[in-house]
Amino acid sequence: MPDIAPPAPAKPDMAALRAEIDTIDDALHDLLMRRAEVVARLASSRAKGASTPLRAGREAAVLRRLLARHSGPLGRSRIVRIWREIFMASTAIQGGFSAAVFAPSPQSGQARLAREHFGPITPMRIHQTAARALAAVSGGEASVAVLPVPVEEFDGTEGPWWARLDVPRLQVVARLPFVADAGGPASLIVAPVPPDPSGADRTLLLAETGADASRARIGQALADAGLEAASLLVARVGDETLALAEIEGFLAASDARLAALPWARRTILGAYAVPVPGDAA
């Protein structure tokens, strides 16, 4: 029998598909306007004089919930970028917002990371030192400071920025990027508000451990107290030895495990939501 060619697939009705997209766009716009109205009501109920409407833990929890239900061809990173713009639009409704970024130049990786997180139209100023970026927040010039994640040991006289953080007035509230980017720059956000838990967090703990303390002894003391350290940095500042530990979980100052540590000075510098895997994962 002669071969019979299968029927050619029907060509999509482009006009119908575009009309469907237009309908979806209208529905999305309606929901965005409705969301803005709710945010405006929330803003009117906030206490006057509050320093910033930023709630980084709440934002991270929302993103995790959306990513858990997400499917289809739209990438996870794209979902995060879309909702980051929605978050910043909502923040702008609740009051002015700006960022002070410690970076060598506006074209640096740290500056790019801040723009991607806060959006391209958020007012942002680049500062050449961490101290100046933090002073901008303390002085009310900026809502938050964006500083590089500490990644190296320190040995000097002035000390790293995290050793001089004005806690509890300023605290770490987030880590960038929220979608994990292996090998790229990473930053911490410091704000004049306490961090809020997202459900999967790490706490930054500063300890003054004594001049003769070694990394191994510090790590063992944390483990003996029941604290799991994801990372540990040691800074020699003059006659002091300071340790910065990223502790798994959201710690409160009243946590009994902190009292079990053998050091008199132990300070929670804040906490951040653990980044989520990207599309490659």
C-alpha cells in the first residue's frame, strides 16, 4: 500500500493566542492594582516614624512559597526577578527607600547585585568604604547598606566592618543573591530594623574569644553548645580575637545555647534567609 502522509499539524491561530495574552495581561494588571491598594492600607496602619518598611524574611518566605508551586517553562530566576520588582514597588508605596552600597565602582559586581535586588529605579549611592555606607544608614541618608559578605580572615588594627556594626540599632537582615549563584559576588543587607524569620535562616554570631583562641577551639566551643556553624571566620584585631560564625537557624538572644558558650561577649549581628537553588539545580 502506498505510504499515506500524516496530516499537517494545524497552524496556531496567532490572533487568538495574542488575544488570550491580552486578556491575561489585563487580569495581571487588575491584580497588581488590587495588591497596591492593600499595600497602601497596610502603609497607613504602620506606626509613624518607622525607619523602613523592608521585611526581608517575609519576602523570602513569599518567594519560597511561590517557587514551591511553580512549574512550566518560566525559569525560577525569572519568577524571583518579577516578584522582586513587585516587592520594591510595594516598598515605594509605603515610603521612600534608598540604598548605600559599599563597592569600588557603579560597574562592579557588588553594585550590579544591589541593582538586581532593589531594582534599577531605586535610588542608590556607591560608597568607597563600609564605614561610610553604614554611616549613611545611621544618619538617615539611606534605608539600607549593602556590604560584601565576609569571606577572608582579617589581621589588622581597625577591624572588619562586622566587628564595628552598631548592634542592635543596625542589623543584618538579608543576603544577596537570594537565588544561589556559585562563584558570583555575594552581599549582606544591613538595616535599622531587626531581621524577621523566613523559615530557613542563618544567624550571624560575633564572639570575642580571647587572644589565644584558635579556629579549632572556637569551632569546638560552638559545637559543644549545640550550635551548628555553616562557616567560621577569625579576625585578629589588636590584642583581640574575634570570631564571626554563621549559625544554622534563627537565633534569639534568649537562646539557652548562647549562654553555654565560654565567652563573655557574644552578639547576634542579625540573620538572613538561606538562598534557594537556581534553574540549574
